[in-house]
Amino acid sequence: MVNTPLFDRKILVTKRTRALPRLGEHDFLLRHAGDVLSDRLDDIKRDFPTVLQIGARDHDDFTSTIKDRAHAQHITRMDIAPAYLRAGDTHGDEEFLPFAHQSLDMVVSNLSLHSVNDLPGALIQMRRALRPDGLFLASMFGGETLYELREAMAHGEAAISGGISPRVMPFADKPQMGDLLSRAGYALPVVDSDIVTVTYDNIFKLMHDLRAMGESSIIAQRVKHFTTRRFFAAVQDYYAAHFSDPDGRIRASFEIIYLIGWAPHSSQQKPLKPGSAQTRLADALGTQEESL
């Protein structure tokens, strides 16, 4: 039995390459998530001499800020799409990381991992590439992303054809990512998120923005036949009726999940084993312990 990948990574490269010429006009989510990652790194008072940046779509300011705040001696940018690479960058795939065991002090990835098929495997590879006490810092789109468009498209297709096809990419949620970080062997994992809400005139403006970001659907089993105007009209009507502001503009949600994890090291804090506490909780709280 052959398992069909969820995402078509060849189409990902094609769509990211097409988006490159005008990405600077549509990279507001990359910049937002990049600023958050930079702030998180600024809170970590450590030096990370050797850094891998997975994804080269970011503005140069992001790379220079990461290098400065990590006090990095060397930072390598890696991307699956060759069009984004410059001299000194590495052509590589998150699913087949081309870096040696314990060769990096930090791995940072901004809005890239949500399009990976084998996310558990990719996280394990990154952790193995980190030296002990090395830092993994990343952002990715989360489960609430484009939930309005997903619902509107499902309703529109069901109303017209009586069925539903996958049209909007699925995204992992925070509990799933926390579990994946732990299973991949990261110590002290931290997962949180924010939601960026963007308004558009209509669904066509939204879909144009997604294409310009290089973030339109790459589902392997996506709909490939011609989509009728009737379908899009039904989607627009439902979207406007359920997810619009008083001024008539529609809302689109982008949940961005932020991840922090560390390659295990003996110096890191560890949870106490059950029964190893030296002080009773009642004593610490200054209360009387009573039997139930």
C-alpha cells in the first residue's frame, strides 16, 4: 500500500517561485511572525554561534536581526525553492535536512513548517542537528487559519454538488504541536499563538493575497477540475453573510503558532519524580492538613 503525501511539495516550489517577484508587497504575515520570533530570541540571553534559518522568503532585516540577537558567527539560510537562494545559501528540504548530527547551535524557521508532510520526522531531524542545549525557534500557521474560507467553501460546494472536496489546507493546532515537540525529544517545550485578522473586499481579493504570498493550497488531492462562477458566487454569499464587518468587508483569520524547544542537556531543569518532594504542600501554604 502506497501512502499518498498530504501536500504536493513540487507544487509548493512552483507556487513559491511564482510569488517571489511581488512577495515584498504581500509579506505582512512573514514580517509579523518574524518580529515575534526576534522578540522571543531577544529574551533568551545566550549566544548561538552557528544558526540555520529554514526558509529564505523573509526580508533581509529578519536574517540580520536573528544573527545579531543570537550573537551568531555564521547563519545559513536554507529553502526548498531555489529561486530564493543567494550565494552561500543551501538548497534543502525540511523533510531531508542536509546537516550533520549536532552541527548547529540554533534552528529558526518562520512560516515554513505548516507545508511539511512528515512534520514529526522533520522536528526529529532538526533536534538531532542541534548541539546539546541548542535552540529550536519557529512559527507556523495553526488550526484556526482561514477557518472562515474553509467553512464557506464547504458550504458552497455542498449546496451546488452535494459533496465536499478538500480546498483549504489543514493546519495543526497548539495541543498537537506541543505533543509533537515532546515526542520529537525536545526539552522544555513552549507553544503559544496569536491570531491576525485581515479584512478584504471579497473572497477574490483574499485568494489573490494567498497566491501572492505563495500560500494557496498545495493539497495533493486538491480539486483540479474547472471551478464554476456559480461555486464562487455561493462561497462569496455565504462568507459575506457569516464573516463580514458592518462596512461589508470580509474577515480572514490567520493563527500563527510559535514554538520553542531545546536539545536535551544535563544542565536543564527537569521535573521532580513523584514522591521526591522534601516539603509538604500544606506546610508551604501554612495551612492545616486534614484527612477526607
